[in-house]
Amino acid sequence: GESVGLHLPTLSVQEGDNSIINCAYSNSASDYFIWYKQESGKGPQFIIDIRSNMDKRQGQRVTVLLNKTVKHLSLQIAATQPGDSAVYFCAENYYGNQFYFGTGTSLTVIP
Amino acid sequence: GAVVSQHPSWVICKSGTSVKIECRSLDFQATTMFWYRQFPKQSLMLMATSNEGSKATYEQGVEKDKFLINHASLTLSTLTVTSAHPEDSSFYICSAIGTSGSQETQYFGPGTRLLVL
């Protein structure tokens, strides 16, 4: 089933620094993962995805790393900006088209 | 491309009434849509998968008779919260599988905030 978080972990970074957000997923059969960004009061916004046949994928200022051995995903944001402040979720897919969300991390960028 | 809308954005209702939330795929057809709920400072919880022309598939622990889902067309799914109570107050978000460029993935609506008094 899905992972339902309690209270969100938080991460604070200085503007311009790199951010690393971590996620532990639940199902070893998961073969597709997505990172989402959610701003307050809004729906999740797609950032980047990765399939299980890859261990790294890069986008614009973002990189996702996948370690299937320990069921771990990370999202790296380069040169973090105030507009990056949001809650970040990883989502895993292991059955049909359903996605199950991790706990989420609240990122605050300090100007 | 791949825009998903929801209506209404906000709804306040009295306890015991039913509330309908619409989810539309604006520029693509979606045979499958999903409904999530989210409590403050918590993650999204998948409630059900909405299948066009057939019954929805509910996640374990979600009451089918409480949360009625109808997916009557390829661009519209509705979630009706029946006999709403204060504990149903939440942020309800839908999503649909769509394609943007060459990428097919899940796109989310902006969410509907429900407050039951």
C-alpha cells in the first residue's frame, strides 16, 4: 500500500547552495519513480522521473539518483533558489498506473 | 500540454451534505484518473483509481459508499463525498496519465480544499 507520512521532515539551505533531498521507497518491485514539488495550497508539480533500469538522471538544475539495493532515491537541486522552497515528494510505481507517495520533505531556502 | 483542472477550488459545507468534485483533463484524454487526499503537513494518500466506463478501484481502507467515483467520459472524473462529516475535511487532488512531448507521466490537478462544518 501507500506510504502516509506523519509530520514532514524539514531541510533548510542557503540560497546558492546545493540541496539533497532523500526518499526511502517501500516496494522492491517498484520500477518507475517520480519526484514532485508541491507549493502550499497547490497540486504536485512534476520535476523529474527515473526508471529502475537507470541509476542517475539529470534535468535542468536537478539530478535524481536511484539506489535499488537499499531502496533509496535522492533529488539534488543545484544552486538552490528561493523559488525552490516547497515540499518535495517521491512517488513510486509498482502496480498498474498507481503511484504511492513517500513522506515528503519541506525545503526552505534562506536568502 | 497535459493540464488537469479541478472544480471547485474550495468548498465549505454543512455536516451531512454531499459534495461533488470534478477533475478534468483539458487537452488530452485520460482513460485513467486517480484521486488522492492530503491532510496538512502530510503526504498524498491514494484513495482510488478511476477507470473510464467501468467501476473505480479503491485502495484498502477507503469506503466505496462514502467516496463515490464516476468516470463517465475520457476527460472527466467526479468524486462525490457523501454525507460529509468534519473528519472528511481535507485537500483532495486528482491526477491523470498524460503525455507532454514524448513523456507520458502523471499530472496533477490544483486540488480542492473541502471544509465540513
